[in-house]
Amino acid sequence: METHEYAGHDGVGLRDLIRSGEVSAAEVETAARHALQQVNADVNGLTRPPFDPALSHDPDGPFGGVPFLIKDSQPFARNVPFAIGSRAIRGAVAWVDHELMARFRAAGLVTIGQTTSPEMALSFATESVRFGITRNPWALDRGVGGSSGGSAALVAAGAAPMAHANDGAGSTRVPASCCGLVGLKPSRGRVPCGPLIGEAAFGQSYEFAVTRTVRDTAHLLDAVGAPPLGEKYAAPPPSRPYAAELGARPERLRVAFTTTPWSGVPVDPQVTAAALNAAKTLEWIGHTVTEASPPIDADAVIEAMMLGALAAGAALLRAPRRPDPDLLEAVTRLLTGETEAATLLDVMAMTDAQHQVTRAAALFFTDHDLLVTPTLGQLPPPHGTLDYDSPRHASFRGWLRHIFTYGPFTAPFNVSGNPAISLPLGQSREGLPIGVQLVAAPAREDLLLRVAAQLEQALPWHDRRPPIYAGLP
């Protein structure tokens, strides 16, 4: 298998080639390693050399033989070191598989590398001091988003058809938008966060993946998307496999759209145009489309997001070896100080803010089936625009306001628990991807995937490839 042929297939396509005997799993892995070596020299999406051999997996799983990457985000894969993008974390190794990693192995995914993240996964730019700048395959001078930026860059560049991602304020959807990918944040309780964490970021952080196609997202969610026993949150199972939603025509849906952020920050006109086009396309397909938006308080979102930030700060402060503050980036140093100073009264106030946002979203989805928004407010920015190591931020809340000026649409649905997906439905005059976000009521990933598949057919993106593809042999 030639490298460019490999890069042209999604995960389901590669799986089918392997099952048919047209290519072997070994040939696919070899092509993946060649692609990874070539594109990583440009995008810098790996934390370390590729795993050799690949991590163990079940070759008979539903994605048997399909190459995969995991994010440097927390203790995730047994015996694999992790740093969460930080110079201050050295010698940390996961001693047990995350439950999701065990499911990735059982699905047959061939994990060949670990991808970059900003420090503590707390930025919409993947530009850590430890691992350097991860560059966008569509324009190497632009950012890839964060925090799952390394995964998004390498999938977009053709190194793997899909990769692990997680999302605490938009960290799957933001990189998907920047890199022209599909990025699903599942419902709260859909995908496990254990066994070492019982409630990730007070229920506001979600695990899954970035992919190039809606069908890969659906099939992968079928493979890994069931909550284990014992976790605090458990989303109800779907009535049928998510893959069965592909091509299924939903009833006439009540679709709302907005291009106005709850915080009132400006939105790039090209981003607005892409979201409006998606809404018009859904109306053309036959859905009822109106301009409407849940009454979300932007300040309450900030306060609720502080819960997740305090969880990250506490993880550092409770580590067996406290990190050297001199090795932490500037915003993390702010966060650890604020975490130590926080009281139970502070946490209760933040929890009240979380409930306020959750109620507003829940009431909205009693009258609407879907919400369409831009994923981001701006195009992928030049490197350094979101500088996590800058001393100019006075507080962690100030940092959140800074990054939410760039990405104002995603975090509310981390707070509320709704499933949300970013689709690469637009492209700027500069050739940069533009993502559009769809949001549904809790546990309605089936509806999201049905409509996403409709939009993928109506506004296809598969022929749009980043310039880096041209260099694959």
C-alpha cells in the first residue's frame, strides 16, 4: 500500500480493505508509519518517537488493524509515560489502562504514537514550552487549536484516520474546526472516564476522538460508547447502533441557529457565513429552521468552567511529587495558587453556576431538536495568539475569557452535558477550515449523527485536503 493511498482512506475503509484481504494489517501499519514520519516533521504532533511495536490490541475487533494515536492527556495507556504537555511532569507512567484505552485495544485499533497537548490541556492552542508548537497542516503558520491539537494535526495530515481526543471546554471540537475534521463531544456519561477518575472535571470533561468522516465517528462510538458500572454518570443506551443512523432520514426537525455568542464577542464574517450556510442547507433538506438561542449567561459559563480548572490544579497539587513551580507555565502557576486558595463556598458557587447553565440548555431543547452555531468565533490564528506562558494574565478567569474570545461557542455544552459535534462544512478565502457545531439534547448522539451524515452528503468535504497531502509518496 502506497502512503498516499493509505492516507486517502478513513478507518472503516481501511478495515474493509484488511477484511477483504486486499491488503494486510501489516502493510497498513507500515504505510501509517511512513506517513507519520513524513508529516510529523512538518506539524510536530508527536510527544516522542512512534511506539515500536504498536501497543497491544485485538486484531479481531471491529477496527482490527486500523492505525490510531492517543493523546498525552493523563494516565491513559498502561506502561506509557505521560506529561500532559508539562516540563514539570517527569517520569510519570500509567500503571493501568484507562477504561477507554482498554476499549480502543478491544476494538482492534493499532496505537502507534502519542500526540501533543498544551500544558494541563488548558488552552485552545497546542504550543507547550515542553514540546513546542504543533503546526496546522493547512497552513504551517497557523494554530491547530487545543487541547487535542496533536491528534487533530496528524489526522488531518493523513498520518492516521482517527485519534484519541478529549474535551473539557471544546478541546475536541476546537482542533477539529481548525484542522477540517469531525469532532464529537459525547453526552455526559456516554464514554467512560475511569478507572482512576470517577468524575472528570466535575462532569465537564469528555473522552472520545477526532476523525475524518461521520461514519468513522459513528462506528467508533458503537465500539467504545457505553458507560461502565460504577461511574457517577451513565447516559441511556441508544435504541440501535449509531452506524444505523448513517443514511437514515430523520423526521422533520426543529432546528435553531445562532451566530451570536452569549458573551457578545465578535465573530469573523466567514465563520458566520459557514454556519448560516449549514442552517440554510438543513432548511433545504426539509427541516424547520429558526433563529433562536438558549438563554445562557456567559459569566455563569466562566464560573462553571472554574470547576474543571480547579480539578486540574488539584491533580497537580495532589500528585505524589508536587511539580516545581519554576517549571510550570505562567497560567498553570496562576491556577495552582487559585486552587490552594479556593474554599468550599467557592466550589458551591461554581456548582450553582453549572446548574444555571444546565437548566437553560435543558429548557431550550424541550422546544428545539438541534442547535447550529459556529464552532469557533475566528479562523485558526497565527502561532502565539493564545500564549499560555504569558505573564500578562492576572487570573485564571482572565485566561478563560481570553480563550473564549476566540472560541465562545463550545464550553456551555461541556457544562450542560449535551452532545455536540463540529463538522468541517466551510473553508475560508485563505484555504483554512471552518467548523460548524451541532448540539442536541442529552443522550441524542443518534440525532446528531443522522443530521451530520445528511450535511456530509449535502456539503461534502472529502475532496478538500491540506497541502501537506501533496508530499505523500
